[in-house]
Amino acid sequence: MNNTNEPSPGDFHRDNPPEDKGSLGAGIGLAWGIAVVGTSVCMTIATSLVTRFSESVIVLWLLPYVFIIAFAIWSYRKGKTRTGLGLMLGLLSMVAVALLLVAACFGMMSNFHGD
């Protein structure tokens, strides 16, 4: 018989629920969603407002990616570390896809003989 005032193991888990740290998959999906939708919206705005290529087009093109980084930092500060990590991994996966596409294009162009 346990006559001490110590809580039983079942009571401990009821008093302290696990802390929600977010979701890694949700962060990756959110990063890709922000990039796809944000880039298309920003490019639509840029083409309707700017008549020729300028620095504002570059700023508008980079805006969704800056927003992903800002949202990841905000998630870390709110305690949603897994969501913040997912956002950064999503951004890293976008860089990896871009590098693979560039490498594939160079690979195809190196076999081009122009005959």
C-alpha cells in the first residue's frame, strides 16, 4: 500500500498534457503552399503594375520566400518548433528542386550538338 502523498503515474499525465510543438508535415506543406500561391499572386500584381522589368519585380518575386522565413521565426517564438522546422525544410526542399532543375537543363544542353 502506498500511503504517501506522491501522485500515481496516471495522475501525472492528466495534470501535465503534452506540449503541442506543431507538425513537421504541416510546416512543409504550408511552405510549399505559400510559395506556389504567393509567387503567382505577386507575379500577377507585378505584371499588372510594372510595365517593364525593374527592381520592384525582384522584390515582389522574393516576397513569398521572405514571408516563409518570417513565419518560421514566428512559429519558433510561439513554441511551435516542429512547424518552424517544417517551414525551413520546405524552403530547403524548394532550393533543392531548383538546383535539380538547373542541373537537368545543363545536362540536356550539354548533349545538344546543333546538327
